[in-house]
Amino acid sequence: NGLFDMRSMGYSTEELFFTEHDAGNYTVYDNPSAYEEYNPVNHVANWTLPMLIIVGAHDYRVPETQGIGAFTALQRRNITSRLLYFPTENHWVLNPQHSIAWFEEVFNWMRQHAS
């Protein structure tokens, strides 16, 4: 549930506190440059590490497009990546079966890529 583009996040989340806080308590339109310095989308060319992206379609805090955008960038750069998509979950995975799948995916990913 990470951010991919701070600028678009400032217009698409229902939880503005964190986005504006991270940008120095500015809105996107009051200080656009505050959203650019640490904006992950501006650093895709430097990405090299494998990434597991997990999103829920009903996550209004971090909209699914943030994760899908990051996954697309990783795939286009031929970086090992996996997208785990939960069409009925939100910011938290609440369904017990989905929770089991979440843990299995995360632990498998860590076994493969963390040493």
C-alpha cells in the first residue's frame, strides 16, 4: 500500500492528512514542488530491487492505481516484481482467507528475495 506518485495521491486519497503532512503541510496546488522532491515516480530510473506490490480495490487511503502504477514501472524496467491484487479488500486485508494468502505471499517473497 505504498505511494507511487505523491502528486496524484494529493488529489485521489480520502486521507489527506498523511500526504499533506509529508509535503510540509502544503496542498498540491499551494506548493507543487513540495510534492516532487521525494516523489517515488521521479526515481523509477534508479529502481533495481525486486518488489512485491499488494493492493486492495476498495483502498481509498492508497488507491489501487498507486500500486498498479508502481508494478507497471517495475515490469517495464524488467525488475522482478509481483502484484497481489485483492478486488474486495480495502487498506486492511480483513477476510480471513485473504489474510492467509497475504501472509503466504509475503513470507514466500521474503524467502526468495531477503537474505
